[in-house]
Amino acid sequence: MDIMETIREQVEGNPIILYMKGSPNQPQCGFSARTIEALTSCGERFAYVDILSNPEIRANLPKYANWPTFPQLWINGELIGGCDIVVEMHEKGELAELVKKAVSSAEK
């Protein structure tokens, strides 16, 4: 399968997916750690892809997303953004609302 097709299936097949360096239990950079902190505080399950162990995804996701940096949070097939955007949304209470909507619509 083509790597762009794989990325598309991951993004469209998961209500919430985070492309990050490392894992939620062991983030490998400060930006991923801050993003995980904000996302896990929402209390919902989410998918993740460790781009360090997936070099093809790491190389091609920026082209797919038209977004050059990591981490990248996708909700309902839409790129939300990176660390700064996610943390800001969390501080405003917007992230939890968006995450809960995504989870409840996926359960239907």
C-alpha cells in the first residue's frame, strides 16, 4: 500500500490520532510531551503513531498535511495543529470539547 494511502486511512479511520515522537508513556521530545499532557487530560482514548519508528510516515506526513512539524493532532480527519495550538486550545477548554464530540460521534 502506498504510504500516502496508509496515512489517509489512519487519519480517516481514527476519530483522534496523534503523530508524535515517541509514545504517550515515553514522549521523545518536549513538544510531544506537552501535547500528550493536554490530550490525555481530556480523558478519552486516542490513537497515536510514533514517527521515530515509522520513518516513511515521518517523511511523508508533512506533505500530506501541508504542515511541516511534529507533533500533529488530527480529529475527525482534520488537522488541528501542533503543540502550541493544542496547548492553547486546552487552556481555553476548547480541546476537551472537541475531543468529547469526536469520541461521541465515533460511538454512534
